[in-house]
Amino acid sequence: MKKTFLSIFTLLICAFLIFSLAGCLGDTEPDGAPTTSPAIATGSIITPENAGNNDTTKPSTNEGTPVDASYFDDAAFVGDSVSLKLEYYCSATGALGNAQFFTSGSLGSGNALWEVSDESVHPSYRGEKMLIEDCIAKSGAKKVYIMLGMNDLGMYGIDDTLVNYETLTDRILEKSPGVKIIIESMTPMTETSNILGASLNNENIITYNNRLKDFAEDKGYGFVDIASVMYAEGENSLRRDYCSDPDDMGVHFTESGCEAWVNYLKTHTN
């Protein structure tokens, strides 16, 4: 009898322990989903690499999987002599597929609004000089990348440059209502550039680019921060090895600079 009592008592204790342990492991929310500690949930560990960048000095965008060059077959690029070097590079390498380029030395968002004349610096479409918005409309482009500012900041300052930028993009959309506009940040200058001035300098370029990013977001345009991959290590100036004229104008690119530009575009397609 005593042995039977001990056996029953032992079984009861074991059952109680098993029930308690099962209860600890199987707690659920009202909807039946098992509870999990947020501190150890998969993907919840925060490291310096994924914590995000709180530095608001320079704008940035998220990197994605590189697209094929054919992604840019229906794209057009608008820019000044800085983008003109990209045009030469892509024409030789096919790095951006069949993208079209409407670039011209000294072009800016201000003089792009002037009337076309023999003296104007408007780009051409099939050999005919015309307004940028007409180039885009005739080209049939579906995506338009615009980088302007190098020929604007010294003349108009940041505020008026942005007013001109808005007028230009509005005109493009009037002629090509379905086109997608992507604003490219203005690239920096070398610290030895001989055209550095009170308004055209690397500090103002950073401020301008942040304003451009805000402008793009307000208008619903895309924004790609090309400048972010052009800076010298720990500096606000253009890498010398990316610049073809570091001790002259200090703004134009080498082939390696163009390659970095293309790689950024391919991984930041909005």
C-alpha cells in the first residue's frame, strides 16, 4: 500500500512539472501566435552597420541590386559639361544601354529657360538645338535624369537656382506628362579647383544637394545622390583620382569617376 501511494505521488509530481514546463514554452497571444522576446527575435539586433545614418550633412539613398544596362534604354540624361563626360564614357562602353544624352557645356537650370538662339547653350536633338523639354518630348524618353547646378550657384545662388529648377521640370512635364523625373545631386569640386568662390564651393554644394533632395521629395520626383560616392576620404571635396582637371576647374571626371557614377545609378533606380 505504501509503495502504491509513493508511485501515485511520484506520477502526480512529474505530471505537474511537465504541465508547468509546457505552459512556460507555449504561452500565446489571444490570436494564438507564440510570444517571442523582441530582444532576441531574428533581425532585431542593431549594429553600427544597420542602425542607419543620423548624419544629415549629406543626403543619401538606399542601395539595391544592380540593374542591367538595358534599364536605361528609355532614359535621357540632362546636364552640363560634367554630364558630357558621362555621355562620352557611355557612348564608348555602352554602360547605360541606349540612354540618350541632352548635355551641353555651361548649361544650367537658368539658361535652359532662355530662348534658343545661335548664342544659347541648349542641347540638341538629332542635330537641331532646342529647349530641353522639346528634346525630351521628341526623344520619347520615359525616365529623365537631371544634374544641373555647376553653372547656376555662382550666378543665382541656391534659392533662385531651385526656382529655375522647378520651372524647368514643370516645363518637361507639360510636354511629356508621363515621364519620370529623377534628380541627380550635384557632384563636388576638388579642393584645388580654380573656380571655387563665395557661392560656388563644396559647402554650398552640400547645402544645395540637401535642398534638391527636399525639392525632389516635395514634387514626387526620384533622387539619386551621385555626390555621395565622389568624395575624397573624410573630406567634402572631389576625389583627385576621379577628376580629369584637379588643379584647373576641378569638376570633370576621369573614366574611373564615370564608372563610379554608373555603378551608383545601377544600384539606385528608385
